[in-house]
Amino acid sequence: MSDIEFETIDTILKSINGAIKAKKLYPAGHPAIATPMTKAYQILSELLKMNNKIFIGMVKGVIVFEEVPLMDAEKNLMELVHQIKQREIEGIIFEKGLIQKEFLNFIDILSGEEGIKGKDLQNVLASKDILHISIKFISQGKRNILEAYNDAVNVVKDTMNQIRMGKIPQSGEIIKVVGEITDLVLTERSAMIGLTMIKNYDNYLFNHSVNVSILSIALGQSMNYKKEELHIIGIAGLLHDVGKTGVAEDIIRKPGGLSSTEWETIKQHPVLGSKIIERMTDMAGLVGRLIYEHHIRYDHTGYPNTQSPLHPLSMIITTADAYDALTTLRVYQRPYHPVDAIKVMSSMSGKHFDPNTLKAFIAMVGAYPIGTAVRLSTNEVGIITKVNPATSLPTTVKVLFGGDGNQLAKPYEIGLSDGDAGKPAIIAPIDPLTKGLDMGAFFEEESKTIVTQGVTND
């Protein structure tokens, strides 16, 4: 490569760097901004007459222009390097057809709010009609869905710890993790519902919060709510019990009956939770209302006391909350089998639960919900791993024990279709403890084979 070409590269990069720096120091239209931006655009335009694309990026910490590494360039390009690293950019691609307005808008974005990064940055470019500049953003690799679940548990834990220390928690990580959970429920609903079988006794409040979020999003999806509404439902489900940070742990964990004073304290947690949400930034106002209403029953018994109409989404949180609580070991109750939990909830339709919401929930989970241990007509024993009540697809069972009662060295999945004489049928649900089955551990292992792509370049 000739000296002139190196000079051209140097001029472009220094001009972009200078424009970004000047944008932070001078008002719009100042020559210190306009001059380097115009120079950089003019040189790029000339290069794009001979090339379809021009790539500027970072490879192993070194600035690269096309295929040319610039080993000592970073000290003279501090603003550009900072933006590339901060925004999780692997590369910037300028394409033939680039117009000056697109380039100027791109520099505006690059020198603006630093919280916009990765895939979000590419979305912003598209929203500004920047069609000839694209972002190759850093891949975070594949993650299994259990990692996403555990991230959500940690976010709940951190949020509640912040509240206990008297701080108002930041909403950014909450919004981010619920966005990922929502996407996973939309693409891997059965697997995500399977993860709600994780019932960690010591971390009950945190696991329960994530489980309610997953179940609420899944129910909202089956009721045809829009994705924006599912996101609000998911956040409210995740945070529905944050008010319990204002209740002493010895009351929450008390194995016996509560005194009237203790019960009144517990009943304050929806009010406390909604007040915490009100003080958080960037949190949709509806989230606080759903938290406030999640223990008010359909017939307006429950708490807090109100006769005001309930928001339909509150009934979703109420339903998911009850199902996960019923199927979880608590200090004061043995867990209900999923089939039995549905029977208990059905008996409360029109009283505790909104009939239409409960009907949608029962249709979603099916007669034998995911996580149900069942005996088949072949005398084999397995676990329901997938239900498809809205389609003709069969319920899926992972068979773990053969007809002779012995555990299989290689478990296998089988689809069960109603009325198909050629396939086994479910005889009855069974207590998983009779077979030494830990549902949480089972679905943890299952989830490790299901990956989410993380951040990639579309």
C-alpha cells in the first residue's frame, strides 16, 4: 500500500475522531465540527466510488481500516476508540450510496447518548434512515436459557438488596433481563415454562419472582397481548413481591400461623411495592398498578381493600403468582402436584380468579402441565416437557423409566396424540418423589441444550 493511501486512512480516522470530540465541546454548526465531518465524508465518498464497502473496526484491541491494522493509532484516536469500545462495536461499515446527511446523522449518534450500544445502536441507525452505514457488533456468543434464567434471578436479588439498603434500584438491568426473557418465552415457551419448576427453597423469593414473570409473559402471549404489553407484564411479574423487602424475614419465613399483626404487615407488601416502583426512573407507570393489584381477587376480596375496577393485566399476575406458589414447597405447605394445583385454582374461578384469564391459563398449561410426572399405558414413567393445546401437535413426554420400572440409560422423548391407538397414553400423574425425581434439576439439565444467540450481527 502506498504512502498516499496511508495518509488517506489517517485523515479519515482523525477527521471522524475530531468531529466526535468537537460535538461534545462546541454548539451545532460550529466550524470545529463541520470542517472535520465534511473532510471525512468527502474522502469516504471518493473511496466508495471504487469500493462497495469500507470497514473501520477493532480487532484484538487494534484499529483496522479495511484489512490494514494501525498499530499505534489509538493514542491519536482516543474519542473514536472510546466510542467503539463503549458501544460494543466490532466494526463500522460504510456502503456505496452513502449521502452526507446519513454521515452527519451517524456522527451525531456516535457522539450522543453512550447507553445506546450493540444491536440497539443498529436499530437507532435504521430509525434515522441511515441506510448506507451498518454496525457489526460484538457477539456475546451462545448462551443456554438457564444462564438467562439465572441472570434474572440475580437481577431480582440485587434489586431487593438495593431496596433493603435504602436505595432506589436502577431499572436498566431489570428492563434488559425482562426483554431477554420475553424473547425467549416467545421462541422457547415450553422450555422456559419448564424452568419455572426450579423451586429453590433458600432463594424462594427470587426464583418465585422469575417464575411468575415467565408464566405471566406466556399467559399474556396466549391471550394475544402485544409484545410491549408482554414486557410490562414481565416486569410486573418480576417485581411483584419487591414490597416484601419492607417485611421482616422472620415473618415471611415463619413456619406456623401468623398473628393478626404479622398478617397485617404482610398485607402491606403490594402497597410498598407500588411505591418503590413510583420512585424508579424509566419504569412504566402501569407496572406499579399491577403490583398494587396482584393480591386483589376477582371478587374484590383480598388486599389491599378496593372496589375500583381491576386492570385486566393484574389478573394475569394474580393467576401466575398463585400457580407457582401452589406448586412450590413453602414453610407452611407441601407443594401441590401441577394437576392438583389446576384443580384447586379451577374451584376458585369467579372468586379468586377472573374466569376468562383462568380459562386461558388452563388452556395454555394443558390437562397435564409441563413438569408433570406421568405413568403411561406402557407402564413407563416420564415427565411432560412440552404441551401444544392450541395446535394439533402432540404433548411431549421424556421417558425416564422403562416398563419394568428401571431407570433408562438413555431417556427418550415421545409424542402423545389423543385418540392415536398406535401411541402410548397417559394413565395418571404420579408423585415425582416416588421415583426420586427433582423437577428443578431435570429442567436445568434439559435447558443446557437450548441456546439463545446473545448479541450478534444481523
